[in-house]
Amino acid sequence: MTGGTGETGGRAPWRRLRGAVRAAYAWWRARSPSELFVYSFLLLVGLGTLGLKTLPGLYTGAPLGWLDALFTATSAVCVTGLIVVDTATYFTTAGQAFLLLLIQLGGLGMITLATLVILSLGQRASLRQEALMAGSPRLGIDVGPARLTRIVVVYTLLIEAAGALLLYLLWLPGRGWTGAAWPAVFHAVGAFCNAGFSTFSDSLVGERAHPLVLLVIMALIVLGGLGFLVMEELVYHYRQRRRGVLYRHVSVHTRLVLGTTVVLIAAGWVLFTVFEWNVSLADLPPWARVVNGLFMSVTPRTAGFNTVDYAGVSDSGNFLTILLMAVGGSPGSTAGGF
């Protein structure tokens, strides 16, 4: 009798745990994609904060306080790039890698994470929900949750790998293979995910006279800011055209994204270069002023890197930067803005 009671008593905690897990599972299944988006976002920020506070070996000195850890995790997940400490000197390589993980997950988008959750629960989003998860109207190609996930993962890995390789080759002569490898990976991921974190204390100010480096960073920023569905649609139509297959014109959404991107970059390029020609760009040769003017038109809208000291930027240049930041990037991309 006693043994039976003890066995029953020993099983009770496990039964309660299983009941709690099942209740949480049922609650999670009942959430809409938009709710999953919010909860997944909060979960990732919370885990990031906890990791920054508890994981060993992340800092070169004292660890961050709870508030600073929360701010840093939120900034990384939201790919904002705002910092309270110098990423280059305050964090060890392991700490920078943890930040990069948060940036990568945030850059891929909580939309993708929510899609993965839906797939794991065996659900199928409606067409209206798919459009909501993609952050855009339904495009001219078939896009379901599974396909969206493949698009995000494949394109992200390919583009980031290509960007990292190019940056590595450009930095190799001056930094050596050990000094070039990690910054190349970090900045390739950060640029494509439109995050402004850098392993250099001055961001990219030290690269302002290296146009090829800036061009690679800009290409990654723009590709990340276009949106996964836009890139997939363009690749799809390109393949169809190569095969000689008749195809519809690209969707209104894609045309709008591409047109707006070109106009904003071109207008920002001209205006920033004119405003800053004899101000923050005055110490550069003419060709470098033009390249940096282009870079400072691309990066504020979605990323957050800089090649000039904003303390020395004119009021007109700062106002232009604010406008570009407010506009942001494309729906369904790694960028923010409206």
C-alpha cells in the first residue's frame, strides 16, 4: 500500500508537467500568425537578454546589467544597431558571435519563425494569412509557408556567404586570414540583416577610402532591404525567361519596391553628397566623396553603418538621414521603417 502511494506521489509532478506542456501546446496552436509573430519576438528578446546575463565568456570585462542586456538584445533582434557599449572592445569573439546569432534570427524575421511554428504544428495558413506573414500583397508566384521558409533560408545563406567571401578577399591583404575572417562574416551577416553592429569601434569610418568594401556592404544592405519575396519573384521570372517560357510581368508590389528603392537611393546620394561635400566629406578626394555619399544614402534607410562622424554632419545631412531612416525598406524584408 505504501509503495503504491509512493509511486503515485512520484508520478504526480510528471503528470502535472505533462498537463502544463499540453495546455501550453494547445494555447500556442490557437494563436493567429500575427499573435505568434509578437510572442516569438518577445521570446527571442527574452532569451537573448538571459543569454547576455548568464552565459560565460561573452565579455572582456564586467558583464552587462539587466537593463543594458535587455536593450542590447532588443537592438540585435530588431536589427536596429543601437549600442550602449563598444561591440568591438566590450565583447569577446564569443560575445560577438552571440550577438550575431540574435541579429541573424531577427534579420530572418520573426515572420519566418512564426511560419516554422505553424508548420511544426501541422497548420496551413490561409491565403490572407500568408499575405499577412509575407508583409505584402499576394505576388505573381505561388508562396506558401513552406516555400517562404525555403526562400528565406536558401537566399540568406547564399547571399551572406558570397558577401563574406568577397569581404574576406578584400580584407585579406591588410589584415591576414585570421584578422579578416571574423569581421568578414560578422559584417556580411550584419549588412544583409540590415543591422548596424560592427566589430570595428568606428563602424566603417576606417573603410571610407576603400570603395570595393563599401560597394559589397551596400549590395548586401540593398538585397536585404528588398525583401525575400521580391528576390524570389525576380529569380523566378529570370529563369522562365531563360527557358523561353512566356511569363507575366512582375507584380505591382515588386515594381513598387524596386522603383522606390532606386529613387530613394539616387535622390539621397545626390542630396547627401551636395550637403556634405565641403563638410563631413571635405577631407576625402572627389571620387571618395561620391562613393561615401552613395553609401550614406543606402545605409540610413535600413542598416545603420556609417563612414562619417555624425557629430560633424550638417543639419541638412542629418535631416536627410532622419527621413531615410523613417522610410526604411521593403515589406517582408530585414529592414524597418514604414
